[in-house]
Amino acid sequence: MNLHALVDYINGWVWGMPLVVLCLGAGVVFSVWTRFLQVRHIKGMVTQLWKGQASDSGISSFQGFAMALGGRIGTGNIAGVATAIAMGGPGALFWMWVIAFLGAGSAFIEATLAQVWKEKVDGEYRGGPSYYIERGLGMKWYAVLFAAVTVISCGLLLPGIQSNSIAGACNSALHLPVWITGLATTGLLALIIFGGVKRIGRVAELAVPFMALGYMLMAMTIVIIDIKRVPEVLRLVFSSAFGMHAAFGGIAGSAIAWGVKRGIFSNEAGQGTGPQAAAAAEVAHPAQQGLVQAFSVYVDTLGVCTATGIMVLLTGQYNVTDGRGGFLVSNIPGVEHGPLYTQRAVDTVLPGFGPAFVAVALFFFAFTTLMAYAYYAESNVAFLLRGRNTKWGIAAIRVGLLGMTYFGAVRTASLMWGMGDIGVGLMAWLNIVAILLLAPTGIKVLRDYERQEKAGTPLSFDPCELGIPNTACWEPKDQS
């Protein structure tokens, strides 16, 4: 069995219908239990962005938002949406919207839990699933398992997707050989994670919100130019999502599966990476960062992913497979699904501009995600090696991540996506089960926040008053 076949085999087990049902089901549970906070607190999601102030120990709410957004907005927003449409038809876009709406509830719970059970490590806040599993559930073996899976996923399985998309887009736009782009991307990443060139990373992180805005403005331009066809495209999306379209009726199940899979890959709701960024924020109440992280899911999927989907569908620059080696739709024969769909979509409206624009946007989106992967992998190595010298462990995962970054650039997109899906799926399985078990605490924190907001009192958080044990950074003695 070759590597590609092995990856596909494992992927079939990890990303079977049970995981799709778990992701959707958890989102429904959290949405109902929180009384649809993703609708009720939409105003608070925005206002809370500016509330938390940075300190010596933690970053501000907005910095936490930008950090999580830098990790969320990546190749999944461009190549991932194209893949979902290619494999699941236009209806996959609808299911990406569904998982974003429901996933905002999941993102709130996991980010809030990360804030509740964050710890101060070397003077800085650290947290995430490993921490709230260990402290909240009291299951150290489960926490160690999640940390190990995260190191493997973020350090080895996921980086190749980002570099593969950068290389593919640059090859299309600039005709650069993929090995050159791979070396350049790997070298620049090495400068940041080994050389400590923080300024480059800071510029990249700051660029993401502006690139996302520019990308959505580009989509709006294309929509305005061909606005008469927008209702037709929306009908296509909705009819395909429920198997009512003549051409796509037979792949309604694929639309759901690929929409959920690519939606979670893109917005990371429930995956367990977002809460690691959320834990780093300095806030007065854990629910504040929960709302901020829920909003980042909206920006990622309802904003950037929708921009890609509408551009691709409106311009007709896509193919749809039938699952048996053929095609239900073959508008652009011979074009592999991925960033090329989006590049061609922009190019049909603005000739000569599309490939370069998408390549630049994709570079910033994907590169900041690579930096986020490095942070997540290193944080979990530090968790696994607590009390011991972490120097060599962190150095080893950095080398592994850089190696997989180059490997991904020169290998096929399908292999890299398959490996990445395994990583996302394994993390989602472990994290979603954990946050379902810890959901009562998340709800308790939400109710406390809502009570204080209604009373108009300054926000504060007392875990003892709420009966929440084992917190490290919220006890009165730590708030001096």
C-alpha cells in the first residue's frame, strides 16, 4: 500500500459520517443550550473586541482575535472552498454556512473553557484543550493524548496543505517551479521560528485582516458586475444542498460531508486550535474572549469562504466530480481543484489580475496559518514536557514542521489534503467530546456574564462563587 492509499484509508475511518454527525450535533446542542448566543450576542461579539487590554502576561482581546483569525484564515478559505464545491457540488457551500453558524456556539464554549483553566507559564498565559481536559475533567491521560495528537497534526500533518497551495498559486501566477516556492516558504518560516525574527511575523499577522477585507471587496466587485445572476447562484446552492437539483441530487450526502469537513478545516470551530489563542488574552471575564472567538468563526466562513464560493460559482470556474472517477460538471476540463478555481474566477472578470491577486492573498493567509501551527505545536510540546527541558523537543518539532512544509510544496494537493484532514479529524474527535463533557461549566460562565451585563456592573470572574475548581489564574490571590 503506497502513502496515498494509506492516507485515504485512514481518512475514511477518521472522517466517516459519525464525525460529521458529532460536529453538527455538538453545534446544535451548544446553540440550543446557550439560547443561540451567536444571534443574541452578535453586538457583544464586536464590542468585546476592544474591551480586553494587553498586560505583561496576556495579549488584548483584539490581538487574541487577530491571532486566532491568522490561524483560521488560510488555504481552507480559498483552496478548501474550491475542493468542497468540486467534491460535494455547490450545495457544500450551504453546509459550510451551517457549520459556521452552529460552530460559533462550539467556538464560544471551547474558548471560554480555555480562559477558565488557563495557566501562567514563564510569565505568559497558556491554555487550550490539554489544560481544560486536565484541570476540568481531571483526566491527565486524555490531556496528554490530545497534546500528542496536536503536536503530530500541527507539526507534521497540516503544514503541507498551506505550502502546497502557496506553491500551486505561485506556479499558476508567476510560473515559479514548486520547489523554489517551497524552499522560499520554508526558509522564511525558519527565520521566524528559529531566528526569532518577530517583526516579519508581526507584519504577516497584521496583514491578514486587511488582506481578508481586500479579498471580500474583490468578491463584492465581481458580484456587483454580475449581480443579476446572484439569485440564480443562491438557488443553485440551496437546491444542491438538499438534493433537489437535477444534476447534483445524487451527491447530497457528499455536499453535507464536504461542507462540514471543509467548514471545520477553515474556521477550526471545535478542532481545538482556536482556544489555544483565546487562552493567551487578558480579559476581565472568560465569556468575553468566548464571544470574540465566536465572531472570528463568522468572519472566516460567512465572510472569506463565502467570498470564494460566490466568486467561483458566479463565474462558473469549477468542476464537480461524480465520486466514481467522472464529472457531473466539467466547466474547466483538466484543471485540478484548489486555488486555480479562484484564480480563474477573478481572472474572468479582471483579466491578468486574478492569478497574482489570489497568489498574494493566499501567501499571507497560508503563511500566518503556518506560524500558528508552529505556535500550537510548540505549546503542546511544552505541555507534554512540563517540568523537563523542552529545548530539544521544541527544536525537533520545528525541524519536522519545516520539513513537512517543503514536502507539501512539492507533492500532490490530494495527498496533502488527505494528511491534513486526518489531523483535523483526530483533534476534532478528542476536543468535541471534551467540550461536550465540560459544557455545563461553559454555560455557567455564560449565565454569570449575562447577569453582570444586565446589572451593568464592571465585569469580574470568581470561579469559587460559581463552584468551578482547579483554576490557576482566577483565584483572588492571583488577581492582585
